[in-house]
Amino acid sequence: MEVHVSDLTWDQFIYPRGGKSEKTISAYIEALTIGAQFPPIKIQRVFNYPSSTPFRKGGKGGFSDETIEVTIILDGIHRWFAFKESGIKKIPAVEWKDKPLDYEKNKTALLLEGAECNISHGDRLSSGDKKRIARDITTSDPECKWTESALAEKLGVIQQTVNTWISDIRARQKASRNTVILRLSRLGWPQEMIAKVVGLDRSVISRNVQNTKISDMHNLLSQGHDMDYVARHYHMDLALAWALRLEGKTDQEKFKELGWGLRTWDQWYFNECDERFGDDWPGRIPAQLVAHTLFFFTKPGDLVLDPMAGGGVVPDVCLLFERKCQSFDLALRDNRPEIQRYYWDPQNWTWPVTKKPDLIFFDPPYFSKKERDYEKKTNAESPSISSYTKEEYESFLEGFFLLAHRKSKAITRMALLNADWRDFESTPASKEKPDKSITIFDYHRVLSKTGWKVTHRIECPLSSERLSGNQVQKMQDKRILGTVGRTLLIAKRS
């Protein structure tokens, strides 16, 4: 068959070489001028093509925000360029598969088909090209679906050569996978759930958990290395490295090792977040605050539910203090396998937690305070509660507290962290409207209404240093009364 040259796409991910050869294209153009006949190029129709990725159609660069259907070239880029530059509108072609393929699901297969074509004719793939292909595929294949032998067969080399090319990548992937297994296991995940996350059999998970030993961590520390170095050495996150270092110590000893003063009163002021725990996230809370909550209201081995996990501070601290944790959020990240995607739907309340928790650490958005930040991490089908009206926001809290009351133990505690959020940002204090604000009294009222009895009120103020001198001066000039208050309410089922 023949296809229009302008209808073909040069996908530079699928293209197996590091670049095209202008010398080869010129030779093909010269051959065309004297009537040479070329074998057909190989093409493939694909759908679900991510056109936000750079691509070339008709030899021109292009970008688009929509998924499209295209026909990509698997073999014959130099012939295609020669036809195009010679002004020939159509080119002979054969299609690899007789039906369109899902691009995202078949990227590796497409790349290898193109590579296999180029080891037998035309400008042969160099050893460097083959190595790059093997490493690219391995990097995008953490579940090891493509074995060294399969890659060797496709690339026309021996298995030992492929192993030399990719052994460092596989070692990192194995270490990373092992640390995910270790993290989820220590947080109390059942082995069958861990197996689904990492794509391994349950028996492999069991052996991994039993055999994982971090034996020389203290040797590394005694040699003067810091915890950042230790974490990198073991290909693990810093929170897990600290959890392993402090394993077996008492809660009090852990506070001391981390450099956190242990507050034995109801004022918990922490000026900064500890960067070792949790990700940079809108409304990020100090790990020290979570640690104090666990110290006073849980014991090692207890299960903590974090319904709106955000940047993962709560699971990190649970890991550190040897508490189990189930955490949920609207937004998923590759570096947070313990946070499961879940939308708390006020129109259809369901409970995703597998066991009844001992503590629910609930740190929802402070009404509309971070609405713009949360909008970037949500969508129209599952909006953040920060976009709700006051009535919708209170209704959501009421529904959640009722559901949690029904699904919890008799001894379960609710730790609700929140702050007054008033219409003060551009409004003088005397002119603020109550219908534009939610205060800690509203949270207390909703908790009491839904069967929770507040037992402790702990003040956890925000830093006033987040306001610049100019901001403070403008607030004074307009008689605006800001808020740096934040309160942790502890409640039990009544």
C-alpha cells in the first residue's frame, strides 16, 4: 500500500537511533532521482497518543494538549525523509499490526519492533543505540516484565551484554521495591495488598519482609555519614531510614534522638515543619505535632486513620513511632505508595478502612483558606472540600463524623486539627460577616452533635513570622485582625 508522507509521525521515543543520518538521506535522495525503488517502510496506527509530548508530523515539530490518533513510523525514517525532501507525496508502506494499537500500553513493544528492524538492514543500530534502548526500557519497567534474555533477542546481542548494560538500574529498582514493601509492612498493610502495589507474589513479599536486614547502618553513622547519606545508600526515603535507626527505642527516646522537646502541657508551638517528614504540600503540618498526638493518645501497634493525608506527614510519623496507619487522599504520588486514592463523597458515604482505628487524625482543609492550592490537585468529579460553601462544609463534617462514629471502636479517639477561618483578609475586624467564617466553636458543635465528646483542647498556633512587615502595617492601617491560632480537639465516642 501507499500512504501520504504528510500523514506519518516521527516519534522520537519509538525511533531506536540517537539521531538521523543526513548522509544516508542525501544518498537516498540521489538514488530517487535516477529512479531507484525502495522497499516499503514499516508503520503502525496508534491511538491514545500523548500529543503533549514533542512529536514530528511531516517533519515539523508540534505540540498539543489532546490525545490523538496518529500513524507512526517503525522502520524507514531515512527513506521517509528522502521522499519528503524530494517532493514525493506518497511512499510505499506495510503495517506491522492490522489494527490500531493503544500507544501507552504498547510503547515498549513498538520501540523493540523498530529496533529489531534496524539490526538487519539500513543503517545498523550502533552498540550505543542498543544500550540506550535497553536502559530506557528497563527504567520504564520496574516490574521487570522484560527480561535480559528477551531484550537480548530483540536487540541482537547476548544476554550477558544486556545484563552489563542494565544491572545498575535493576539493582536500584529492586532496592526501591524492597523499601516500599518494608514501609507498607511496618505500617500494617496485609501482604496481599502489598503484593498488588509492587506487582509480586505474596510468597515473595513474605520472604522479603522476613529477610530484610539493614545491618551496617550504625557503621555508616559511626564513620561520620549523616542520615541523608544513609537513606541514599539504601535507596530509601529519609523517614523510613529514621524509623529503622530508632527501631526498638521508647517514644521518649525517639523524641530526644530527633531533637524534639516533649511538651507536657496543652500548648504545642512549633515554628517550622521538620523537613525530614512529609512532602512539601499546601497546609503542611509539623511532624512534631503529630508525634505529640501519638504520644499522648496512642501506643505502639495502634492503628491510625489519616483520611486526608496530603503530603504524608501522618504516615511518616506513624512509621517512626511504630504505629500502624491507613491513609487516603484525592491526589496520588509515586513516592507515596501508602496513600490510597479515595474521595469522601458526601452524597454516597462509604468507609474504605479495613480495620477499626484506634485514632483518627483528621486535618481537613481549613475551610476555604487553601482553595486555590487544592484546586490544582483535584478535579470537577471529586472537588476539594475547600471549595464548599459554609453550609456544605459543615454538612460534610457532620456526615464524616457520623460515619466515623459508626465505624469506630468504643475507645477510638478523634484528633481534629483546624483553625478559625474568618473573612479578615481585606476586611476590618468590626465589619467581618459571621456567614463568611468558621471557628473552632463550629467544629466543637458539629463534633458534639454527631456523638463525639471533646476531652482536650490543645493550642497549636501558627507562626506569625509568615506575615511580612508590610502586610502587618497594612493590617494595622485597615484595623484587620488576623489569626495565627490553630487548635487540636481530641474527642472520644460518647
